[in-house]
Amino acid sequence: MNNVLYLTPAERQLFDALASELKEGWETEEEEQSYEDSAERRQVRLDLMELDDGRFEDVILKCGPECSPEDLQKLVSKVDLTGLSERDLWEICFALGPDAMGFLISKLLVDVRDDDHLEGIMALTNLRHELLVSLQPA
């Protein structure tokens, strides 16, 4: 099983503050990839998003070029992701972009209660890592 969380230095501080029994068995690697996002890039990604599941229609309609990563993360966090297909999850993560995913990861790290929560966070950090790699110039 993959048990590596790709964390920024700020996220690593949140992880390090967890109880030792929660951290047991988990590895962290520093997220070394970066990406300079912009409102225009975010809007293009949102415009390109094609979902099979309609639960994000309101989020898409509420987001405009002035929508910050924090605002986008807040809107997305209000949607139930249960049963979301892997394809739609990738589309949403691509549209969110690395910055909004980082806000979500930080928020989730504050509320960790068990390994199941950490497993979900791990999946998000791995998705963000893959997204960052894909956004690097050729």
C-alpha cells in the first residue's frame, strides 16, 4: 500500500502536530513541484471541466475569474463527494488547481481523526502531486 503523503512545508507542520499514533505508519515527502496559478488559468480549467455527475454544476456557475482558490475550495467542500467517479475526481482536481487543493489538504489535516482520514488526505496529496507534475513546462 502506498502510504506517502506529498506535503508542502506548511502542511508538514500540520502533520507533525498530529498525535504520534496517528502518524505511525505514514511517510511524508516534501512536495517539490510548484505552479504559479492565475485567475485566468483557473477559469480556463473550470471552462474545460466536463463532469458526468451534476453535483458540481452550482460550483461551476458560482466561480468566475475573481474566484480565489480559497473561495473555490470552500464551494467544493460543501459538495458530497460520495460515489464520485475517478474520472470526475480527476476533472475536479484539475479544475481546482494545486492552490485550492492545498487549502483543502491543510483544512483536512487539522481535522484528522483516524487512518481513514489520512488515507483520503494521502490520495489528495498524490493527486495534487500528479497534477503539479503534469502542469510543468515540457
